[in-house]
Amino acid sequence: MKRLYISADIEGTCGVAHWDETEYGKKDYDYFRKQMTREVTAACEGALAAGAEDILIKDAHNDGRNIIPQELPEKARIFRSSARHPLIMMAGLNESFDGVVFTGYHSAAGTASNPLGHTINGRNNHVMINGQIASELMLNALSAAMLGVPVYCVTGDQGLCDWIRSVNPNIAVVPVSEGHGNGSISIHPDLAVRRIRETVENAVRQPREACMFPKPEHFNVEINFKQHADAMNASWYPGCTQLDAKTVRFEARNYWDVLVFLYWVL
């Protein structure tokens, strides 16, 4: 393990249970911004202890200006703000990286595992790929697979951790919270930090091939929007078909084409 990429979100950070805790200027944002930073730092420290020489962190929440850079290890670099690139939450990732870690990730729109469950934004009821509800983790793990980079560890809510383990049980997880209706039960924030550090250190020592996320040969993408006008707007994208008032479909063999489609219509 020489080069590690970390994609960091906030809705799956330990203790987060309300949108105000994830938005700049709102109540408790500063506290959870710091906890997000602590969890990313823990992942970095675990990777460095396992021999990582270069770490690139993508601040992948909202405007990409949440993590406190000064609190990160000096060997880590951080990609802040938006690249205006179809990789979105994975901007900066390429084939030269030895692995990916996801921190603070959350369950998808259309699921009940996180009170803040959503996929990319709040404008859709669900995104599906090949008949399966797709989380941001699924979309971004497929980006890693497209580039031939393995996924070593995921931290976030219990539902998301259970899902990634069902896809590949070799991918390590650190569940820090569990959704219950419109709330969540979380472990202690210090325990979350300790478990992330320890788990990542062990996870990145695994064989590269054992932690690859499976990539299908064909992609059938379906988006169900909350507003019918968004579906009509998406239908103008080349190759996109409107199925009903709020649902569109797009098919492709190349995942890059899927990413470009999602970038423009979602």
C-alpha cells in the first residue's frame, strides 16, 4: 500500500441525525465537521501505520469545504471544493492509487437505514442500477472498479455497512450508527475514531484482488424524481427514455457513460 484515496462524507459520521448538523451555519455543524475530520484523520493514521506513503482525501460533502485541513496528518493531501467533473465525490482518483477508503457514508434514498438517506441530492426518490437501489457508495465504488482500484474499508451507518459486506465480505466496515425512524443510535465518537484507525490499518494490508468491487458488463439506470418536471428535463439527455411522469431510464455498457449521464441529469 503506497497510495490511498479517501472519499469523506458527513451524513454517516458518528452521531449525525439531522440535516442541520451537516450544513454550514446551522446548529451543531461545527461539532460534526470536527468529528468528520477526526474520522478522516483516524483513517489516515491507520493507513500510514500500515505503510501508506501518499494519501489524497476528497472532501466529498456538499461544497467540499468541511474537513479542517490543519488537523490532518502532514502526509495527507486534501482535494477541497468541486472539480466540476463526472467523478464528483471521487474527483482526483485514477489508476495509480492502490486502494480506496470511504468515511462518513450513508444509506441510499429509498431506504430506511439512515434518517438522512439520499442519493447525490434530495431531488430523487431513488436511483437504481440493474434493479438495485443505488447509494452514493455504490456509485462511487463502481467508479473505483472502473479504474481498477479496490475498496478496503467503509465507515458509516449499519445498513450501508451490511450492504457492502453482502457485495464483498472482504471489504472491512466500521458501523458507527444505526437509523431508527427519523433518528439514529450512535456509538461513542471516541470509540468510532479508535475503531476506524484500527480497522483501516488492518484492511489496507489485504490482497488487492480480494477487495475489488464487482463491475457489471451492462448498466440499466433508473431515476425516480420527486418532481415530474425533473424527469421531463432529464429525458432530453441523449439516450435517456422517460418511463412515466417521474421516472427515466438510461442504458450503457461503459460506466463512464453512466457517470456523465448522472452528472448532467441528477
